[in-house]
Amino acid sequence: MAKKGPLFGLEWIHDRGLRTLYLLLPIALLSSSYQGFDGMIMNGLQILPSWQEEFNYPTGPVLGLLNSIQPVGALVAIPLIPWIVEGFGRRNGIVFGASFTVLGAALQGSSKGVAQFVIARFLIGWGLAFTVVASPLLLVELALPRHRGLIMSLFPTVWYLGAITAAWVTFGTRKIDNSWSWRIPSLLQGFPAIIQILGIYLIPESPRWLIAKGRGAEARNVLVKYHANGQEDSPLVDLEYSEITAAIKTDAEFKKKSSWVSLVNTKPNRRRLGLVFFCGLFIEISGNGLVQYYLSAVLKSVGITNVTTQTTINGCLSIYNFVLASLASLLVEKIGRRPLFIASTAGMLFAFILWTTFAALYTTRQTSNYGIGVLVCIFLSNGAYDIGWTPLYNYPTELLPYEIRGRGVTFQTGVIHAFGFFGTFVNPIGLENIGWKYYIVYIVYTALELLVVWFFFIETRGYTLEQISVIFDTPGLTWKQRRNMRGTGDVFSQSRVYGNTDVEGSVSSQASKNVEEIEKESVVLGISSDRKEL
């Protein structure tokens, strides 16, 4: 009789190797934390009278530029990201990017005018472009497959720890009656990046990157030490190493002829790229930018103008987001990716319909109750975003095979920053010119987003990174069949927890079973193998 597995996969606490590894991974997670600090600090600074006075009360395009220049820095960095992250390693890529965050924070905290502030924001964006690509790759490539979903979901979730810090620091400095009320939060942004630079080399390098660079012995040592507690003859390590090596050998042969064109030169890769594009778009443009960068303007539009009230709402919203995103991250491996995406997007659509209604009623009737209704909808919209798009930020890293993973994640980062620039620049103009009617745009947009998620997003739970390819590479299937494919369980965790030694056969049968089941479904549905699809 099979043993029942530990609740929520917490057996790693009692495993010396995994415990050591997972207690070191927060150093890599700091990338997301100081990105969250950066994302929230502009919200807090706009509330502070001393910042408004320093920069001559910016509105419209000027305010849009101060917010949107950060993603411009990230966009400019994109061509260099694969060269740094793939060429010099995940850890070195993190150090490279974090160094620019420290420099940018120092310049922002000492700014004497718009020009210096813009340069500082540009450099921060440049640095973050490297860390938010390198860190998720390191995390997902070090994690035991059973825990990959949870660890992957923690990266965007700890974004809110940085956001909480930024929000409450600005709350605490709001009564300083000089420029230090905004300079202190600006300077503090560099602190977690300094910690990361000092501690990142305590984390092992990615085994996949080491194998790709011909350093197989080092990679195997990492797997043995952290995934098998030093057991050299572990069947788990044998399987992981052989599967990674085989995949990278194939990828290396492909890579000799590969380039950025490789992202689109095969039908399976075009399928992947389409999902990566929509992930980047929806992560950045789902209404979250309205609150992330322009909460002060939104609150003022419904009569909430007091500085203490605004900073308190800003801080409480950050804590609320963190709690919900943390809880949702525990459900990624229990419920799966696709149900969370659907629930999250549907919830945002519902919240925006209510938000728009209350905003319109407040504008016409000037009743404070409708303003409170808008505030409630802000929490509802953010909460809906938190349960799906936050914990599943790194979903594309699962979709992409190793040979295009670096470029694919870089592409996603580019999409995020391109639309981030668009959203942060356009939002204040739209709010200033057409007021509550601007929210109608988000209703229409979120409805279209829900349709895309429903019809095209696939489930990756139950697969290893290498096995996910069967979903995209199996020919002759419709999108409906691909999104209905399901992994049958994590054989790695079975081997680790229950002592199953026949791991290799389990993996092969698991992958083939998915293919066989889908092929049978195709026959039942009367679908021919040459059916045309997107």
C-alpha cells in the first residue's frame, strides 16, 4: 500500500540537502523584492508634498515620463541580457543587474531635478532587466521538480514584500518637512540589492547552465548535494542528470544554428511564443498599473485627498496583496496553473465593471459612499490579480525548452517593459482627459484577456521541465486538446519520498501516456492528424 505524501510538499524541511538549498534561495528572491520596492515607491512619492514641490507638481506627460522611463531602461538592456545571463551564468547576471540598482538608487536619492531623477530611474530599469531574468531561471533550474511550482510562484509573490516596505517607509517619512521625506525611501531601495550582491555566491549555480558549459561534474555535485543528500548512486540524480544532459546535448546541436529567429521558426515554438507574449502583456496591462503607479490620482478623483489616508491605504493594499499572493502560491501545485489564471482574470473583469459603475456614480452625484465603493473595487481588482497573475509570473519559464528559455524569458521581459512604458505613460493622460470613462477601456480589454486565457493557456502541473514539450510538440492536435493535456504526477517526488527506484521507466511511461491519451481522444473526436491550427 502506497504511503500518503506529506501535506503541501513540506517534507523538504526534514531533508538536509533541500533545506539548505531552499533557505539560500531567498537571496535570489530579493530581485523581485526590490523590484516591488521600485514599483511601489513611485506611488508613495507622488503622495508626498515635498516630492511634488521638488519636481514642480508633475501631471500628464511629465508624470508619465517620470514613471515610464524605468521600463525604457529595461528595454534598452534587452539585447545584452542573453549574452550576460547565458554567457556568464545566472549568478553573475544577478550581480551585474543588482549593481546598477544600487547606482540608480544612489542617484535617485540625491536628485536635484527632473533630469537626474529620470537618469536614475533609467539605470534602475536597466539593472532590473538582468535580475528579473536571471533570478527566475536560477530558481526554476535549482528546484526539485515537485517544488518547482511553489518556488516559481514565490518570486512574484515576494514582490509585495518590497512594495510593503516602500509603502510603509513613505508613510513613516511623510511628516518629515523637507526633501528627506522622499530621499530616504529612494536610497533604501539599494539596500536589498547590496545584500544580494554579497550573498548570491552562497547559492549554487544552475546545474543546467553548468552542463551546457561543459562542467558536468560540477552540475552533478550540485544535484547530489542538494537533491540527494550526498548519495552518489541516487536514482533521482541519475535520472535528472541524464535527462538534463540529453536535452542540452540536443539543444546544443540546435543552438549552433539557432538565433532569435528560433523563437518562431517551428510551429511548436510559435505556439510557445504566443503564450509568452500574452503572459507578458497580461502581467503588465491588467489594470494593476493604475493602482501601482497612480493610486494617488485615482483616490483624489473620488474625494480621498488626505496624505495620511492615502499613504495608509497604499500600505494596507500592499499587505493585502502579499497575503493573498502568498496563499495563492500554495495552491499552484494543488489546483494547477490554468484554473488560477481563469479565476484571476474573471475576478478582475467583475471588479472593473463595479469600479467603473461606482466611479461614474461618484462623478455625477458626488456622494462619498460611491468613492468608498471605488476603494473596495481597487482591493477586489488587486485581489483577483494576486491569485493568478502574481504567483504565475514565471509560467513562461515552464513553457520554454532550454535552448530558447533564455531568449524566451528575455522576450517576455521586453513585452512587459514595452507595455509597461505604454501603460505608465498613457494612464495619467487618460485619467486626466476622460476621467472614469477611461476605465471602460479596461473592461473591454479584460474581457478579451479572459477569452485568450480560456482558449489557449495550458496546464503544466505534473510535468518536469523537459516533459512539458510534449504538449507543444505533439503534431495534429487542436488547442482544445493541448489545453486539456494533464501530467499524471511528479515521479521525482515519488522517488524521493517513497524510495521508488524505477524512476526512468516511470518518466517515460508518464510522458507517453499523455501522448497516447490525447491520440485516443483525437480518434474519438474524429480529428485527423493533419488538422490545421494556429
